[in-house]
Amino acid sequence: MSLMIPALVALAVWWLSTGLILKVIGPEGVRGQRRGMFWASVLLVIGMAGVVLSRTQDTALGAYWAFGSAVMVWAWQEIAFLLGLVTGPNRGPCPPVQGWRRAWFAFPAIAHHELALLLLGLAVLIPTIDAPNPVAWQTWLVLWSMRLSAKLNIFLGVQNFYEAFLPPSLHYLFSYFKRRRFNLLFPFSIVVSGAVTALIWSAAVQSDDAHQRAAMGLLGSLMVLAIIEHALLIAPMQPERLWRWAVRSRG
């Protein structure tokens, strides 16, 4: 039961936060962008305050607090990206090139987004790295590493791009992706992330400390959900069906 609770919390946060982000970005336009960034900035302030305040709370409740705070900080860059406000200097479709030349054009399309991830990651890491409760930066590391893996797989080629998540103003990004049933990086991504997940869950099961069990349960569950997101990249279904209630509200 002590490990089911963090698993259920992680599942609820993952599903609800994704849907709420899709609802926040709402219709396009200046008014929608301002509203979206306002709420994203509110989450950022609350999240960063939570990251700092929870760093000394080495209890089960402190683990949940730090986890939720890191997710709120993460939400800022998600919303800023999906609104098209923090993407990159290259805002046009990919030229008809192949191989590494395609990567050369692809990175400037998301360079500002990657910089935002780095800066926000440092903002989470610096106050928590040596703290009694390091769950905030550990959560960020899981989110960042698994998102990077997903981006690389989408670039190399997968079946699904999560197309419904991107507003029309960002559809030029599709030209940098490849639609394939499979790529050679994908099994490596699954094997490595699966091994890390097993280690995290092993630590959760073996620990007698309430904070450690909650922390490892949250992180292990987040890894499982990230692996599921990877699987949806090649699944014979549209991933946005899981958040139909949020996607439909944007129409």
C-alpha cells in the first residue's frame, strides 16, 4: 500500500497535468497566449517556491511536495513551447535535406526551448542537490532525460508524433520528423529506461524509510509512465485519445 499511493499520485499528476496544459494553451491568438503564459508563470512561481521550501522536508509528505513543485516548474516550459513563444530562431519548415544536415536545421527550431530547459533545470538543481530532500531535481532529471529520448526517437522516425498536441502555428515542426514504424534507437531507449526503472523500484521496495519509499515510488512510477509514452510513439493508435477531453476543448 505504501508504494501504491505514490504510483497513483504520479499517474494522476501525469494524466491531469498533461490535459490541463492542453486546456491552458487553448485557442491561439494574442489573448490566448497572454492568458496561457499568465497561468504558466503563476505555476512557475509556486513551483519554485515549493522546490526551495521542500528541500529540507525529508518526509513522505516532503517527497510529494517536491515532486509536485518540480512538475509545476516543468509546466512553464511546456506551455511556453506549445504557445510558440519559446521555440527557436528557425521558424520555418525543414529544407529538403537528409542525414545530419537535417539535424543541423532541426536544432535551431527548438534551441530556445532547450536553453529554457537547461536554465530551469539549473534553477531546480542548485538549491536542492545537497539538500535532505533531493526529489525536485531527481524529478526534473527523469522528465528531462526521458523527454530528450522521446525527441531523438521522433526525429529518427516513429509512427505517432502527438500531432494533436501541437497548435497549427507549430506544424512546421512536423517537417523535421520522420514517420516510420521503427528506428534503431527505440529498443535501446526502452532497455536503458527499463533497467533504470527496475533499479529505482528495487530501491523503493528495499527501503524502510518513509521518505525514500515515497520518493522512489514517485520516480519509479514517473519512469514507467515515460516508457508508456515512448510505447505510444509506435503504437497503432493516436496517443491524444488518452486526453480527448482536453484536446476536444481546444477546437
